[in-house]
Amino acid sequence: MGPHRHRPALLRTPARIASAVLVPLLATSITAACTQHSAHSDQGDHWVLLAFLGIVGILTVEHLISRFSVDWLIWLTGLLLVALALTVSVVGERVLQERGVAATCTVVSIKKETSHAYGAPGSGASSTTYYYRLACPGGYPIEMSFRDRHGDEGDPLRVTYDPDHRVNPILTSDARDRRDLWLAGLLLAASVVLRLCYALRGKTTDP
């Protein structure tokens, strides 16, 4: 009886290893494909919904296979979601390289907002976002937000935007920046490695 009790858990190990590798890759592929189709379709919201449902389905199946503990589930899911957000940004930048229009806008106003990790100043890490109100030829874009300050009121700001308004505008200087691509790849690799560590650690929460 003893050896047979552990056989189901042992048989699940290959499934967990396969899941550790395939889930991040599938989620990234779905995100990239749906973002690309959304940028070239009038039914963009449908593609966003499809990506959301696909990723939720994949992560649900993964959890049923791997039986993550709560802390591992939070960290692994969060890490993957950041990688997917960067994937959306990378695909958007590629679309703007293909059909983006560059324009010189004027900064009308700047609004600075600082958020704190625990809601109150001095209670933890904080992040600052600058909201720029713009006056652009053709009236678009109207507003952009940045983590860093880019000029002052009345200064020119060179931006690249999608004439179909399906992809968020970016600074023209960032149009060929590869930082998001490298960071997305790094986080994706880290997501796979951590999942493999969980799959191979030799413990199980299976009943």
C-alpha cells in the first residue's frame, strides 16, 4: 500500500514540469496575438475579452495541476501579469513603428500624482505619475502619462501616435526603445524558472 499512495503525486510531476514551461509561453502568445489583432480590427474589445478569458482559463488549469500555495500563487501570477503587460507594450510599439505618425505637440499643463503603497505618505514605497495635457496638430493625443517628467508647460513634446487610435501614443524617442522587450523576456524567463523550481522541489499539497 505504501508505495502506491505516492504514485499519483509522482505521476503529476511531469504534468507540473510541462505546465511550468507551457503556461507562461501560452499566456504570452495569446496576449501578443490578441493585442496584434486588436490593433488591426474594429472589434478590438472582443480580442481583449478573448485574451482575458484565455489567460484566466490557462491559469486556472495550471493551479489545478500544480496546487500552488497561496504565497507562490500570488508571486507567480503577479510576475506573469507584469510580463504580459510589457508584452502588450512591446506589440503596441511595433504597431506604431509600422503605421505611427509623429507630431510635435505643446505641453499645456502638467499634473503630478504620487501614490503610496499603504495609502499614506511615509508608509511605504511610493510612485509618481505625471499627467501631461497636450495641444497637438489634429487634436490627438490630448493627454499622456509618464513615470518621469518630460519638459515643462509650453515646451514642445515629440510624440508618435496611431492614426486609428487603437494603440496608446508614446514618445517618439521611445519608438525604437528595446527596454520593454528585454524586460518582458527576462520576466518571462524568471516566471518559467520559478515554476520549475516549484514543480521540482519534491513537495506536494495533493490530498
